[in-house]
Amino acid sequence: MVTADHGNAEKMKAPDGSKHTAHTCNRLADRAPALCDVAPTVLAVMGLPKPAEMSGVSLVDKV
């Protein structure tokens, strides 16, 4: 698994608020993934449950 910060996520939206897709032909997430999503994603890949204390969500079904 590789994580990275795109660096200019605030520029990834068109002036009308829609997703700016000129930079990719891949699907885009409905919400911006966050650092808190990394651990739940790793747990899901490993087949382990996410503890209730974790606020993030698994991104496995998003990619």
C-alpha cells in the first residue's frame, strides 16, 4: 500500500464545485480520503474488523 498527499486538493474542484477531472481518467472519491482512513483500509485488506474507536473508513471498495 502506498499513501501520498496530492498537495493541492483544494484545486481539484471546478468553479461550480464539481469534480475537476481533466487530470485523470480514473474514478474519483465522493469525499476526500483522509489519513484516518489508512488504518481501517489496512485492516480491511487483512480481513480484520475495524475497532469502533476508529473514525476513518476503509477505502477498499473505493478503488
